[in-house]
Amino acid sequence: MPKRWAQQVALLAAWLAAAALLGLVFGAPAWWLTAALLLYVAYTLRYIYLLDRMLDGSKRVAPFATRGLWAEILARVDKIKTKSRNRKKKFHRVLREIRESTGALRDGGVILNGDNEIVWFNPAATWLLGLDPRTDIGRRIDNLIRHPEFVSYLAEPGGEGITIPSPKIESTWLALQIIPYGRDQRIAIVRNVTREIKLERTRRDFVANASHELRSPLTVLSGYLDTLADDEDLPESWQVPISEMLRQSNRMTRILSDLMELMHLESAESDASHDFVDVCTMLSLMTREFDSATAEHPAVSLRLETDAALLGNETEVHSIFFNLVHNAMRFTPASGSVGVVWRADDQGAAFEVTDTGIGIPAEEIPRITERFYRVDPGRSRAMGGTGLGLAIVKHAVQRHNGVLEIASVEGEGSTFRCRFAPDRLVFRGGQAEAAV
Ligand code: ADP
């Protein structure tokens, strides 16, 4: 038993013993004892009353007992109350600071519960998304922002988020990302990216216009160079420079055509179309062409494990397949091999090109799909590369809602795999097998 309780029991015992003694001396001990007990009850009630008032919220209740059990109980309650008061003050201060800082933020923040109902949002969300704090708290966010891309992103948030036009401000673009936190809570972060989008459009338009403008003079130059190169009367001292000029002008033509293709892919707003693309026939023809194009090349094999057709844009699909097989052929020595596979399962289909070529150093893999990025620029140029092939592949695959995966071991070879979702496939019910 704690000391204060032992003292209290001893005090009560002494009090009752004194009453009994007085009863024995003056007579009627039962009355003395009852009176002593009643006094004790009154004393206890007084402190219970004080405790009650303290808990009720009176700041401080005086007078406190200075010693004994009740003094300690009341002092402890007072301490707890002071602590909680300080904590409350601190909490309010932090809350005010959060409110002020989120109010000053230029980015919008919207807190959503598990049912996508709005729990809270900051002032920036009010003007970026057109939300009204008086009416929109508790409403489902997809009833307020109905953009189809937002609705499907909300159902399955992931990746780097989406960019949609502002539902409130005209000609304004918003980048939106949903981040889960806590228990079934999510925060939607909204950023005004109109400036970035405009700059990106200006850059794209500039490259597209420049490529377009350069194409006609280049065609004229290439034409003359072609004629000159074929001219049997061309002085011998001119033959080397002319053929080099022709090679370079052909390279420039390829770069311009790749640039225009890339710009076209990048500026296309929506996903690729859903035309029927007969992958098996396309791959059979393509691998056969590669096999007969040059005398010295690695062995090419094609395995068609499915007859699935792809729903997409035929030109873009051809570009994906062509660029990947072309790269594998260029970066693999003639003694090596290139394997092309088209297969499918219930997760979707995969187009895969595996080579036994020079491979790619692990640290370069994340960068090789960037425009003009090459592991060895000199080698790529010497082989007629433009440095744009994989950037085109990546964009075209993304426009088909697919993913490009790259695995490689330097000096051993590489595998480039494009995965396509089941909703981009049409199965014709047969299992195809073919080889070149
Ligand atoms: P390039 O015209 O230079 O081939 P790409 O965009 O097609 O441009 O490829 C970028 C770079 O990625 C290449 O320069 C090369 O370094 C590397 N690369 C692409 N495919 C392969 C491959 N199959 N094997 C080894 N390296 C590759």
C-alpha cells in the first residue's frame, strides 16, 4: 500500500479510537463513534466537491489541503490539468501554423477519405479546382472534378500522376498526384503547370517547324549529291568528298525524319488508335527483310507463341518493332544472334528482342531512352544511328498503354521487352509457331 494511503488509514483509525475513548469517558460511545464517522464523511465530501469543481473546469480550486492524501490527489489532478492545458495550447498553435502555411502554399492540397469524400482543402485548391469550403466538404471529389482521366486516375492512382485542364480557370493546366497516407486517407496535390506546358509546346513547335523547314533544302542537296555521286565523269579527287557529303546528308535526313516522328508522337494528345494490327505477319515480313538485307549480320530467329493481334496504330507499332530489331542487329556482331518473340498470357502480350551483342552498362540503362543519348556516340554515329530510336519506341509504347523493359549485361547482350495490356489484344483462338 502506498505510504499516503497507510497514513490515511492510520489517521481514520486514530480518529475513531479517540471518539471511542471519549465515548467511554463521557458515556454513549455509539453516538461518539457515529458523530466521528459523520465528520469524516463531511471532510471527505468537501474534497470530493473540490475535485469535482476542478474537473469541471475551474482553473484552480482553493484552499487545497496542504498535507495528506487529498492534498496529493488534488495536486496531481492540478498538474495533469496544467499539462493538458499546455498541450492544447501547443496543439492550437501548431494547427494555426499549419493552416497559415498551407494557406500561403501556391500548390493545392485536398484530403480525401476512403470513399473519396473531401475532408479538407487549402485555399490554393479553392481557386485551382474551383472548390467551395462552404458546400464541398463531405462531397465526393469525382462529382466535382469529372474529367475522365481524373476519374480513372482516382480509381487507380499510381505513377507520376496526371495533367488535366483546370475545371475552374480557362487555359490553365494542373498536375495532380494522389498520395495515400495513414489509414485509408489520401492527399491530392495539385500544381499549376501551365507555364511548363506552354514552354514544352513552344519547344516542340520549334523543333517540329525547324525540322520541317530543313527538310526541303536537304532534299534538294541530297538529290544533287545523289546525281553527282552517280556521275561517271566526276573527277577522282571529288569522289571521296561527294560520297562523304552524301553519307552525311542521308544521316541528316534520317535525323530529321526521326525528329519529326518523335515530335508527332509527343504532340499527339490522346492514346494511340485501336486499329487491328496483325503482329504475326508484320514480324514475319520484318525479320525476313532483316535476314536478307545485308550479307554479314547476326542470325535472326522469330518465335510466334501466340497469334494475338494488337489494337493500335500500325505505323507506330511498326516503328517500335523495327527500331528494337534494328538496334539488336546493329549492336550484335555477325557471329552473334538476335531472337524475336511474340507471346501472350492472361496478363497481356509481350514483344521481346534478345541479342548476344555488346550489352549496355547497368548505369546507362535508365538514360538510353532519352533523346540523343548514346552509350558510345562515335560508334552509334558510325553505324548510322540517330540517337532517337529508343525515345521513339518509349513514346510509342506508352501511347499503346504499354511498358518498355530493358535488361542487359555489358559484353553479353540485351533484352528489350514491350508489354501490352489485355485490352489492347485480340486473340484469334490459335497458337502460332513460326521461325525464320
Ligand atoms: P541509336 O541511333 O544511337 O541506336 P537509340 O535511341 O536507338 O539510338 O539507342 C540509344 C543507345 O542505346 C544506343 O546508342 C546504344 O548505345 C544503346 N543501345 C540500344 N539498343 C542496344 C542494344 N540492342 N545493344 C546495346 N546497346 C544498345
